[in-house]
Amino acid sequence: MESGLTLTNDMRLVLGLVGFTMAMFLFERIRADLVALSVLVVLGITGLIAPEEIFSGFSGNAVMSIIATMVLGAGLDRTGALNRLAGWLLRRGHGKEQRLLAMTSLVAGLNSSFMQNPSVMALYLPVAARLSGRSGLAMSRLLLPLAAAIVMGAALTMVGNSPLILLNDLLVSANNNLPSGMATLEQLPMFAPAPVGVVLLAASLLYFRFYGNRKLAALEDGGGENVTPARTESYFARTYGIEGDVFELAVSAESPLVGMSVAEAESMHDAPLLLALKSGNDTRLAPPADMRIWVGSVLGVMGPRQQVHDFAQNHFLRMSSRLRNLGDLFNPARAGISEAVVPPTSRFIGKTARELRLRQQAGISLLAINRDKQVIREEVRSVPLRAGDMLVFHGIWQDLARAAESRDFAVVTDYPKGEQRPHKFKIAMAIFAVTILIALFGKLPVALTLMTGVVGMLLAGVLKMDEAYAAINWKTVFLTAGLIPLGWAMDSSGAAAWVAGHTLDKLPDGTPPWALQIVVALLTTGFSLVISHVGATIVMVPIAINLALAVGGDPTAFALIAALSASNNLMTASNPVMSMITGPANYSARDLWRVGGPLALVYTVVAVGVVNLMFWGGR
């Protein structure tokens, strides 16, 4: 078969821009978003895209959907939804490694269907660290299955990742260059790719259950420490002996603690760490030393279960591991353990925690001091502080941030700096659920549906407007909006049709459509390793549509396979999700290829197979 298209100057210019983009992305001499803007400007100056349309990508449905998913994700994060999820996963999967891995991966995959993949990974990194610290499971065993599930689960909806969000805009623009008499390509509804996503997510879970986990276990045996320091309970347990869960102890009328102050209760033999107190209507995290304990008071304590159980039994206290009274206070999104160092200029030097009245003045509890590699825990509130002391605090993150403004100590632990709103959890979940229902049953465009959810969260106070702006990754927005016109130019100039024709020339006559789809899938995957998933989508979707037209295949099916394959990068750091896990899990490039490579082939087979079943069944 001979291609009937002649290579024009416009085609040469567009293909040159594609080559330039690939080279810049590969060698990283210029930032990716600046490359996209440069390409955008060249397309406008040369007239390949009309000047009045050149900036349309910024206001397109694709970019608005990306912005909306970022803000919705930030709203859920502010309420501590992911931390609640971590606690639930620990309770359901405790002690059973395979179950914990499978449940965490499944839930992360489902989350990724409505949020941008990097956002989900960012939310799940601390969740994974907490699971690792509490279960003893190395981060290298957790993070790759988690990342794979997030990438696979994104295929459940049209808003799970940037390539699928872009696809609808590219399908619409392709209509301008279809042969006369050809049926118009329709936008795909919200849950169009769901069958592919379900099979991909199941394939990922099965892959790691029967093959991948053995490979990861081998990495762990040969590797070093994989638990992220200063983020997990295991670090504080190992370094300071601060370990155990949080429990509630209800004070009965017979308890000797009745009438005692917090300081007196803390000094009792074998007393656990006393972190919170509810007395009447007064509920305090880091209660003041002189606050009194009465009948019906509830203590929030931390320690090994057996120690807390013995203390409760000896002092007539009712122990509960379910935080019915103090759950909001101990929500990890709101409060937790942190480390801070005392600088030489601190006014803390020479004073004790008791003199500084840290709990009363700052709302933070001092749990331990690390001084010259010696850990001080006994009578820690009576020890004069020195420059260079490492202090271990427990408190509300906001209180810690306020206290740190004085520069009397410098916090070295990563913690949520923004205001957390666990009390808005139910409102945020209700708004999110309504948004999904509108997407399922409504007739509104996806971008407008998602933006409705964003407005709901802003009006309900789940997020403030400035926080919504801060949640948007502007690099992603400019990268996407800048490259969208390149996809239009590929189509309108005929470059995509020329590439498709020459691709067919190289293949044997009578090549079946499914074989061409595999070629499209593998080519797109290859591009995604070099020019990111957004760039691969922009370049390959127009080519895929033209290949389909040339062989009488379904253009939408070919385009969907290309968009799905653009995310099929589980081997290199050019995928933002993979770049986020290589450091914490200490993966080498070879590790990622050994474990992610076979899974990428599974992804290709599933994507091509299920898409063909979907479109064959629809005829």
C-alpha cells in the first residue's frame, strides 16, 4: 500500500516541533512547561494555528478538568480523609501482609479514578509510611504495588489522568479533518473506560500477588533501610522508645486518679504518655500540668497495649482502643509526633519544659529529649534544655506551626502546615458523592460537573479560595495547555495522516486492526517514556485516528488505546508517580524495569483486548 500524501512544509514544521519537543523532554535542557510554551508560540507565529485559537487550550475542558480534580483532591486531603483510610486499612489488614498490600492498593486505585495520579500518590506516601512503620513492612514492598494500582485505577474514569482528560478534546478537534460523509466522533462519557480500568486494576493486584511481590522481596533482602525516617512511628519507637497505639481511659469513681492534676498522674509508676484529657466540656490535647482529673474524665494515652491495660486495671480505668471521645484530636491530619532542634539563639536554653509551660502556652507536649545520642524520657519536663537538643513533641500541627514562628526551636519533621478540617469530613464526602452522581446520571460536561463540586467545597468552607489556588499544579496546567495545539496541528496539517500512511507502508498487506492497535499501544508507551504521558497523547492520538481511518477501524477505539497507553509507564521517572516513589523506596532504574516491565506488557494486552471487546459488543 502506498501513502497518497505528499510531505508539505507545514507537515515538516509540525514534525520538526514534535522532534524538538521529544529531544528537549529527553535531555531536560529546558523545563518541560517552558518547552510547551515555546512550541505554543511557534505554532501561533507560523500560522499553523489561528491566532484567535492558539490559547484556547487554557480554557478547554481538558485543562479545567485537571484543575478541578486537583482542587477536589486538596479538599478531601484537608479533612483527613486519607489518614482515616490509613487507620481503617491497618485495622482490617493488621498482621496479614498480603491482605494489607491488596487492600491498600485496591483503595488507592479506586481513589485515583477521580483524582490526578500524582495527587493521589502524594496523599498516599504518608499513608504508606504509616502502614510501613506500624506493620514493619518495608517501603519497597508497598510503594511499587501502590503506584501500579494508582496508574491502573486511573483508567476507571475519563478524569483519572491527563491523557484520558485530553482525549475528548482531541476527538472533537479530529472532527474538523474527517473525510466527508464520515460520522462525527462523539465525546466519551465519564465512565466509558471503566471496563478497562476494572480489568487493569485486577491484573495489577494479581500480578503482585503471584509474581511481583517475590521480586520486591528479593530487592528488600539486598537493600538497606526502606522506612522513611522522621515520618513513621517506627522511627520514634526505634530512636526514643516511644511506641504503641493511642487509647482512651475513662476515669471511674473508684480510681485514685480522681482529683489529681495531670502532672501528678504522669509521675505515677508505669504511667503511659498522657497526651489528651477530656474533663466535662473541656477537651485538651497537651493538657496543662495543673488541669484536674475528675470522675467521668477521659484520658488520651499512648503506649504498648499491655502497659496501658495494666495501668488501667491497677487504677480502675475503663480502657478503649476506639477513640469515641478524642478521635478528632488524634486524627493524624490534625496532630502527631514531631522532632525539633534547639538553636543556639533560643530562649529555651537553660529552662525546663515545666518553666516554659509548653503545654499551657503552646499546646504541645514534650515527650523526650535526644542529647548527645542519649535519650532522656524520665522526668523529661524537669530537664534544663541545651542548644542542640533534639526535642520530641506531640501536639496539634497548627499549634506546632505557631510555636515554631518564635524560632526558639526548628521543626525537622515533615508535617501538614495548613489548617486541617476533620470536622468538615462528612460535608466534603457528601459534596464529592453528589459530584460523582451528577457525573453518572447528569447531562453536564465532565469539566462543569467537577467544577460544581469545587464550588460546593469552597462555599461549604472545606477549602479557602487561596488554598484552592495553591492546590493547582501550574506546571501541569501550562504543560498540557501548551501542547494541546500541537495535537491540533498534527491533525490539521496532515502530519498525522502522513505518519499513519508511512506506518502502514512498512507493515504487511492485510495487517488486522488489532495488530495495528498493538503497534499504536507500544509506540505510545515508548513515547511516554521519553516525552511524558501528556506529550505522548498529543502526538499519538491523531496518528491513531488516522490509522483507524486508513484500515476501516473504529477511530474512537484506536484513540482510546493510545490515550490509555500514554499512562503505561511503570519503568521510568518520566512518569510523575514513579518519580515520587524511587527515593522513599530506594528503587534503582534496574529494579523498576525488572518489576514494572512485565506489568507494562500485561497493561498493553489488557488495554487492546478489553477495548476491542467493548467496541465489538457495541456494534
